Amino acid sequence: MIKENGNDYKEIVFPIPTKLNLKEKAYLKKIFKRFPENEITYAISDEQFTLFLKSIDIQQFQNELDKIQREIKSSSLLVLFEAVMKKIYSIKSYAIKNNKRIYVGYNNEIKVKDKKAKETNRQQYFYTSGNNFSENNNLIPPEFENKIICGDSFEILKKLPDNCIDLVFTSPPYNFGLKYESDNDSHYWENYFSKLFEIFSECIRVLKFGGRVVVNVQPLFSDYIPTHHIISNFFMSNKLIWKGEILWEKNNYNCKYTSWGSWKSPSNPYLKYTWEFIEIFAKGSLKKEGNIEDADITADEFKKWVVSKWSIAAEKNMKGFNHPAMFPEELATRVLKLFSFKNDIVLDPFNGVGTTTLVAKRSNRRYLGIDIAKEYCEKAENRLSETLF
């Protein structure tokens, strides 16, 4: 880039094999008079032609060159014009504005004045407007700290004060043929989601300002119910900020090929999936308050885990725990270290056999795990008691 007469240009130099005569130079001057000097101009000597380029309508420039070439038959100009156009076409422009390709001043073109003010005016995460979330956070009562509680999550969560949980991490019952002890799969979907959202509403209430909700969910592919979308819509309609989505690739390459839909036909093929979704939401603010010394994620872990596709093998010991839908400890470890600080309070309202609470204890987080199945709560307690430090 070069500055000429107060303007920034891209400088391109072309050798001139044959010296141009006065008539040819006059035609060059005639061409460039048709374009603003602060966008494109030139300099010429006996040995070289220098083009100063800032922006140009390439098609208009090509048309002008063709017109001049028809007026004056000059092999020297023809060679020069061909070289100029070939070079211009080969240069990658930064942007297009008013049909003109921009070659310099990229930062000026994309720089947004008062960026923060403009972001505010256009309302980032506009769907959270009017959330009325209190920024006053509370302590969790001692009787709920580091506890596994057997019972209905909705009823138990109602006993907690507002804004006392740092992170909610859970995987609600799938309810698509996996038989839970205390969950009846014959529920109508409307009733299922109604009950689920009652519990999630309480999770939102007890979540601290700036706290996160992380939900592991698999769409009900067999029933064509996009559970992850339904759950995301619920949280966003309740004014939580959608922070992102992680694809959990389970490396389950041995998918059961029991159903193909329309075999070898586009009529109705049945799609198969080897991953689940992890939906992340924040309450009131994307930034979570915490002490930097309580962040226990390493640099390598951070760089790897912020890439939102995680390849983690599925839990292999579900039969041993008599639980049909456990997520692995590695998944919980990543979620807790990426979205919470040490000593934070972690809630799992569908705690099952206690993977969330186990990982919370191991990683120096406090926890509250709730599940309606007594058998699962006992297993969760046993896993905690076996944890060694």
C-alpha cells in the first residue's frame, strides 16, 4: 500500500516494452479522466506504467478500455491493457461497495464506530428483553448443600431460595422406550413436557444471575420430536440467553440397523445418529463472576473444549448401574470445568445414579442431586462414599 496526495492506494507496476507515443498517452489520460482520482489513477514513464488502485468498478473499467481500443489501433496499448486487466482480476478485493471492488482501507471499511453502542441498540439476544432477573445472589441453605435427595424435583426445588445455584447440568429422562423405574413412558408428550418445564422453571428461578444451564438431550428421532429445539425454545422464551450448542459424538459406530425406512429409496429413509446435543444457556449475563484462582481448566483443555464438537465414548457400565441412559464422567468433567469454578454449587434435578454429583465432588464443586427413584439415589450415594481424595 502507498499514499499519494493524501489517499491510500495499492501500487501495481507494469513494464512498458515499447515507449508510448503522445497520442497513446493522450488516450490513457482520457480513460482515467472518467474515474475519480481518489479511487484509481496512474503514473507513466518511458519504461513503466504504475497503477494506483483503491477501488474500481471492474466492468466499467473494462468497457472503457475496449472503447479506447476500438478508437485507436495500438498494439502497445493492447498489451498494456491486457496486463492491467489480468492483474486486477487476479487480486482479491476486500469487499464490494456500490458495485466497486475495494482494494485498500479494509479496516476502515469494516470498522464499526461505537460498536458496543450499536450492539446494544440492535439488541444482542433480543429475546431476553424484559427478563427482570435479580442480580442479588443468595447462599444455598446448608441442608441442601452436598446432598443427594430422593423425591420430586419440582417439590424439592420449591424449597430453595432464588439465585442460589451456579450451574445446572442434567440429562432429563429420554422417555422414548427406555424404561425408568419411576417414569411411565405412556405419558402423552404434552404432559411430559409440561412436567419437565415445571422443573426447568424452578431451575431458572434458583439459578444465580450469570449462572448457566447445560442440558444434554437426544432428539426423539423415532417419533420425529426435535427435543433439543423444544427445550431450547422453552429456555429462550423464559428469557435465558442461548450461549451455544455442543455436539457430543459418542463414537457409536455400531448403530443398530434394525430400521432403514424406505430401503434404497428416497421415499422415506430413516436417518441414524451417533451424537447427542448439549444446549447451553445463561441467566441474565454471558459473563459469570468468579475468582480466577478457582478456574481449574488448563490451557490445553480450554483450547480443545471450546471447539463445540466433543468426541467422547458413551458410558459402558450402564448395565452395572441398571440405568439405561447415563452420560460418561468425562462429559460431566468437561462441562463442569468449562462452565463453573471450584466451590460453585452444581445442581442436577435428574441425577440418576449420580454422575454429575460424583464429578462435582471430585472436582471440588459443591452439589445437589435430586432423583425420584430411590434405587438410583442409593447408588449415587454409594458412588460418593467410594470417592477417594
